[in-house]
Amino acid sequence: MSGRTHPTLIIGLTGGIGSGKSTVADALVTRGAALVDTDQIAHALTAPGGTAIEPIRQAFGDAVIAPDGRMDRAAMRERAFSDPQARKLLEGVLHPLIRAGTDAGIAAALQNAAPYVLVAIPLLVEGGGARGRFDRVLVVDCPTEVQVERVMRRSGLARSQVDAIMAAQATREQRLAVADDVVDNGGSADALPAQVERIDALYRRLSTQR
Ligand SMILES: Nc1ncnc2c1ncn2[C@@H]1O[C@H](COP(=O)(O)OP(=O)(O)OP(=O)(O)O)[C@@H](O)[C@H]1O
Ligand SMILES: [Mg+2]
């Protein structure tokens, strides 16, 4: 996934939980961007018949596979939360498969002559290595308090649960420090179209200049 060797601009898209990544990605896709969503890839890998299911069964046993054949997320979360070794093992199975799926998605986008490719990675900053893998990093930024409100409204999680998730993520400042481009999604949805238009125009221009 070394963006520099591609004829098309490859953008890493990230942001904290509930910051508006999917909203911004959808708006850019409407303008013609290609999107490779690593969350979707991870879900497909752990769905019934997914490529990760048998390796996960081998590593953890039937207890983490639901009756319908998907990974039992709750059971797996319990294992991985209490046991760092288990988490490492799961990541060892999933990460290479997610990376391969991402590369395949990028290749498909290039086949389709997309003007640029967005790779949505919620934990881009936490995973490190953003610099080498992408031509640019686009961060969807949002004040922490607004993030908490939106996530609580959407998911029905308690404030303490949202706080716990956010405590395990990079801070707003850490994300902004690696950003080349920022969409400010702290305001109303009305503030997005103009920013999306500007970002889309920038990426199209940079892509043709390569
Ligand atoms: N500017 C906005 N004003 C109000 N609500 C918004 C705004 N932007 C996004 N939302 C809402 O906030 C929620 C989170 O947005 P979205 O799903 O785009 O974020 P995300 O970063 O993709 O979240 P996740 O980390 O869960 O994938 C959604 O319910 C969305 O409709
Ligand atoms: Mg999302």
C-alpha cells in the first residue's frame, strides 16, 4: 500500500469515534472518490464464511464462533480485553488479511480509474506508519464533547462507555498532528458541503499533477 508508487492519489481518512468519517467519506464518494473502508473489510472477514473465521477458530476454539458461523464479537471482546496475548493473536490473524483486502480494494479502484482513493482507517494514527503508506492524511475533526454527544445519541451507550472508548483512542491533538488536510465537523451538517467540495477539488488537482 505504498501510495507513492500508485498513479493515483491514495488518501488515509481517519478521525475519532463518531467524528463524522462515514459522513465525509459518503460525501466525497458522491463526488466520485473511490472508498476502501477497512471497517467493512474487517466485518466481511469475520462474517459467516469469512476468510478469518477458520484461522480464528483454530486459534481460539469454537467458543468465539457464533452458531451462524460469524465471529462472536462479544465473546471475542471478552477474551481479548482480559488477555493481551489473545489480542495480539487476533490482530496477528486479522491485520494481514485487512491489509490484503485494502490492497485489493485499492487495485480495484485503480482499475476503475477513480480520480483518487480514500482508505478509511479509524485507528490510522494509533497504528502508526501513516506517513509511508499514504500520499496524504485527511482527518475529520470534532470537539471531544460533540463527539461524545453524537455517539451517545446514535448508539445509546452510556457516557462512561463512550469515555472508555475514547480514552483508548488517540487524542484530537495527536490526530491533527499527522493531518495534511482537515474537515471541521464540529458544527452543523450545513458546514460540510463547502469543505467537501474544497477537499475534492484539491485531491483531483494533486492527482492530475502526479
Ligand atoms: N455535522 C453534524 N451534525 C450533526 N450530526 C452529525 C454531523 N456529522 C455527523 N453526524 C451524525 O453523527 C453520527 C456519527 O457520524 P459518522 O457515522 O459519520 O461518524 P464516524 O466517524 O463514521 O463514526 P464511527 O467512528 O462510529 O464509524 C452519525 O449519527 C451522523 O449522522
Ligand atoms: Mg463510520
